[in-house]
Amino acid sequence: MSENAPIKLRIPRQDLTQFKAFALDAGAAGNWAKGLPTSDLRVAVSQLRETVGELNRVELAPGQRQSILEALCPTLQTILQQLSRLFLNQPLVLPETSRQLAELTESLLSLISTGYTLVAVHTIQRVGGEQPAHPARLACEALQRAIQFAGQRMLQTFQLYQHLEPQSWLTLHQLYALGERQQLAKLPVRDLQGHDTTLTEAWLSAVMLGCCQPNQLRQSDLTAIYRALQQHWGPMLRLHDEKEDGPGQFEVDLHSDQPPSYSRGDTSGTQLRYIDTSGLMAHLQQLREQERRGYGRHSPLRELALPISILDHLIAALSPPSQRNFSRRAGNASQLEVAVGLSSAHYHCAGERTFSEFLPPHLAGGGQDDNPFASRSRARDIWEESESDDIHRGEADSKGRENTDVRSVDIDPLGLARIGETGRPGSQPPARFTVYRAEVLNASPGGYCLNWSDPNPVNLRSGDILCVRETGQVEWVIATVRWISAMESSTTLIGLELLSPRAMPYGARVMGPGGELSRPIRVLLLPEIKLVGKPHTLVTPRTGFHERQRVVLLGDGEEFLVQLLRQVSASSSYSQFDFRYIRELEKSSSAVAEEITMPRSPFDSLWSQL
């Protein structure tokens, strides 16, 4: 970057002559922060926001301002963490209160980042009279804090599937450019959590989050990825002034308000920086290989809180961009019916039958008194009692509802995966299987782009399983949420990827090592599509199923024993397995092992239009 290129950072004027919140020293600031009403988060964050905003307009020596901000940060971080619980994991369209709290939080993060920016700029410009003993260290630490809070603000925006405000990327890039120009970028510095880092690593953690296609990730996955970038993966990234040969290169224009883009080799300039991700890519691929070999409890991914599906996503996001396979067509304002979640998709694909109505009578109503694996729960179906928008508690997580039984035995988590209903036939269908309506903006043979305008709240996330159908159609199509984008005026766009034109509902009983069977669990069988070379697959809940498992499938008057083979895809909501048939089971006699063919789908012709 040219030494003459100006640094473009917007900072407020110091035009306040009085500051009444507390005495302008670290001790008074810390005591004031500890006295904030943390039981009323709205009041606490409003007071913090007002005070930090005024502090930014008071003329202070850089070291004095830094010490005050550092004293405020522990309380500020605690309040921000508690506040995030009130606007994350909320319905797709945020309620008004949650939206206001999110805006307050974003404003506070911006103000605290600006405060640290003032420290760095004034230290470099030698503003404020007496200079600190180590000005380079102070400027470096202040820039790291400013970048960290700017990155935290970006993370929150991505988690809410919103667009960044104008100048957000430019501010982040210019903070790094200022440190680079002052030769501070590679100096060691400790962040607020006590981890050793550098300005380069702090900046790369934030900019690489924008390379990971955040609108395709869940809020918790974004948090885990950002933490991994900050604490583990930063040193694996390399930053260069000039483009180098090899894959995995992203370029950043430090004078632009744009995120990094995959380098195509036809650009150059002193303001460009090139990010080499080959080291990180090799590490991610190694982690994926270790996970597939089965490291169990010692898997490095457990420490990072990242499922293997997110590794696949990251590797794809950091690879050269792929071309779209299908052309889009306008939606002509047509409507699409949408049912959210695996349980809801099973209900509608089963002809609007609850799971208890779908299962054979000997499984739907109990009848397994001698089976200790079934005795774990005969009380109620947690899914049919849950709220209509509550689809993210995990198909196998119901420990809080268990009944105590003296005959219960210690079993693995698979034995606890029980989704069997005990409702009476003929009872009213549960309200959780709501059908929503969304406007189709455009469509292709591979998916839809929807404008979500249904007034009913729904907790929809990237990676969820859906069943959809166009108005007037009978069959439900199985899809998954690929991305979410919250636009202005409370408009939300959703990208869907179609998985199959049809699904066959089944109940799955996982076979344990001794031949014991779990309670039935909802699964969907996606038929083979020969035209495009897609084999039949089984869509299961995210937990309780893995490769090489044997599973008994229960359908309408049929039972099959199958073995799960390769996991072909997964998200935080579901897994999808290729499988092979072993034999058909007979209730009245011992079945003779025989290979059987997949039931032919009458809907194969639907995909001939491709």
C-alpha cells in the first residue's frame, strides 16, 4: 500500500467539556460498571452505550482512555453475552423487542471499537500531552481491541443473517492498514481473553469469517468457527503483499468496502493483500479424515464444537467457486407451501398421520413390556407436545422426560433415541406440523429462492429439512435450507436446495451390538433417481445414526433390514446416508436372508424434465 494513501477512519470530535458518569480514571470506571443493573439488561446496555458514546467525545490522554476502556470491558463482555441470548435462536423474523436489543448491542460494539480506535490514532499522532512509556505497545493493543470488537459486531450481523452496514469492511481493513503502516501488524499482543495474537491474526479472523458463506451457517456454528479462527487457525493463514502461485488464495483491497474474494490472478496493486489458506485447508482436510476414521471422544472437533458437516462446508467455501448447474426462472409470484422439520415432513409424507398412527399397532401403543430398551419411555411423545416452531431440540434428546424404571439398564445414547408416539388413534393432529406459505421469487430444477412473508413465527435455520409443494400439487418435495438473508423492511429471503421429488416415510429401529432394537425413530427414504445418478438414501436425525449401522425400517405393512453405508451429506439438523438392503423381515417366521431390490418409484419420470 502506498505510504501516501490516506487512512480513512471516522472518529468523533472531542467536543465535550464535562463527563458526569464517573471520575476519569480506571478505578472509578470499574466501580461504575460493577454497579450497572445487570438484572435489567436493556437498562444496563443503554447506560453503557450512552456512557461510552460520551467518553468518546471527551478529550483524554491515550493511556488514560485505554485504562478506562479496559476497566469497562469485563462488565461489558458479560452483559453482551447475556444479551445475545435474547435475540439469538429466535424466530426467523425477529420480534420487535429482540430486534431492538440486537440494535442496541450492535451500536455498543461500534462505540467501544471507536473508543479503542481513538486511543490508537491519538497515540500515533502524539495527541494529549504526555506520551506513554511504550507508545507502540499501546497503539498495537488498542488496534487489536478495535479490530476484535469490529469483528464481534460482524459476527452478530452474520448470525442474524443481515447485511453489514456500509463502511463496515472498510473500517476493518483500515484499522489493519494503520497498524501495518506503523509496523505493528506482527508484534505480539494479548487479547481481552488473555490469548496471544497479532494484529494480522486478529484481522484475518474477522475477514475470513466473511469468506465462509455465513448465510449458510447456523448461529452456533458461526460462533464456533470464529472462536476457532481466533484461537487455533489464525497462525495457519499467511498474508502476502504479492500474489503467489497455488490454490486457496483470497485477495483483499484495503481501500475497499468489500470482503475478501477468491483470487483469479488478473488484479494487482499496492493496496491489495493476498490471503493464503492452503495451510488451513490442509489442516481442515486432516481433521475431516481423522473424524471419518473414528476418533470418538478424542476427536479434535469436539474441542472446537464443530460437526464434520461444518468441516465439509468450510472446505467447500475456501475452494474455487463452482458454477451454477441450473438456470433460474422467475417465480411469477407463485406460492409455495412449506412444512418445517423432519418430524413435520414425515407427518405430511405419511398422509397426515402422526407417528403413532403410522407405526404398527404393536409398536405404536407400547406392547414391549419385556424390552428394557423400550421401557425407558412410554409416557408421552415430546415432539407432538412441543411447540409448532420448536424443531431444534434434537430428535434424540429427551432425557428430561424419562420415567424411572427399576428394570432400566445402562445403554448407549442410541438406546435413548426414542421418538415413539403414544397418542390415541383418531386424536387431533398436533399443531406443530403447521404448513406455512412463502412467495417464490425464482426457481430452478435444483431449488427455490423464497420471500418469507408468513406472519406466523417460525424458528427456521440453515440446514433444516423441509417438505414443500407448489399450490395445487399433491406430492411433497424434500428440500433443505441452504442460506438465509434478512433484508430491509423485515423481508427475509431463503434459498432452498431440492433433495428429492418424493420421500417415503419410515420408522427406524437401530440394531444394537447384541441385536437389541431401539424405539422407532422417524426417517425419510429418498428414492433413487437414475436419470441423474443419485442412489436411494436415508434421511435421519443428526444424532443416533452412523455409518455401518444396521437399521430395521418399518413402513406400511413392510419391514426391511438395511445397513447404512456412506454418509453422503449432513447438517446440524439431519444426516443423509447411502444404504444397502440386507433382507425383508417377516413377522411370523424367521426370515431367510436374501437381497431384495429397491421398490420402484413411480415418480422417476418427474426428473426426466431435467
